[in-house]
Amino acid sequence: MRRPSPQVAGLLLAAGAGRRFGMPKALVEHRGSLLVESAARVLADGGCAPVYVVVGAAADEVQAKADLGDARVVVNDDWPTGMGSSLRRGLEAVTKQVDTVVDAVVILPVDTPGVTAAAVRRVAGFATPRALAAASYDGVRGHPVLIGRDHWPGVRETAVGDRGARDYLKAHTVAEVPCEDIAVGTDADRPEDLPT
């Protein structure tokens, strides 16, 4: 009997104020769409379903302006405390969904416009409830990151400030998935960092 494919959700972290960028990165227009729209589409096109988008800074404006398709919006009122709160809030939302059991979640920050659906699909290919995997670019770990369901409680417990899942991942074995042939994993911290 054939095992069903693992169910992989997408989790887009788009709640920050983008202080170094000068505005919330979710609202940055790049190549004809907002970064939050493009990133949500990358997760969906990479096979993630459902896709959750965590918003915070300018949440009302993001929801009014962005076409997020079928993505489920999660508002993080604690966004000023850092990315960790958005990760916790997003994992809580995925955990509470009742329409399907998710085996793993692929996490993507909104400020990685060089990440492609092909990279998401490649990392998602490692999905099991016990899996930890991350894209790597020329030997440097980056995004997207896949976290299996068994790890969600530990990640939620250690996700504080702007460190997200970093401390948890350092303490565990993570499969590194080379993606430099299909994506660019650089963060866009400032306008000049956006790919042309």
C-alpha cells in the first residue's frame, strides 16, 4: 500500500516594521507586486497548502493592499518583540487548524525575494513529522526552512526576540539542501539589496 504524500503547510513571516529598509517589507513593491504577495505565491507554487501569512506592522494596510489568494492571515500583535513571536503565532495557527493534519511546515521570511518555488519544493521534499531541513547556498544555511510537526513545541519554546528557530536548529541535526542552482537566499535588509 502506498503511503500518502506528507502534508506541508507554508508559513510566511511578514510582520516586521523593516526599520533598516525604511518601511514594512511586506509592502515593498518589487517586480510588479508586493513582497508579501510574491512570497505567498512562492510557497503555494512550491506545493505548500495551506499557506499562512503572519502580519504585524501595518497589518491593516497589508491586508487591504495585498492579494494573498487563499492564504490564511494571522495577525501578530506582539510583532515589536521580534520574529520569534511571529514564528510562535504562525505555528500555533497551523497547530490549531482542523481541516487537515499537517506533517511539516516550510518557513519563509518575506525579505528573501530570490527564493523560488523550486527551492521550496526541493526543501519540502524532506517533509516528515520528525524532519528538520534548510536550504543552503554554497554551503551556507538559509531559507526556506522545513520543520516537522514533532519539533513545533520545542521551536515555539525557544523562539524569542529576532532569533526565530535559530537556537533550536543549532541544537539539532538539520538536513542541508543545496539550492544555489535554483534560487538566491540573500535577505533584502535595505532597498539596494533587492535583486534587479
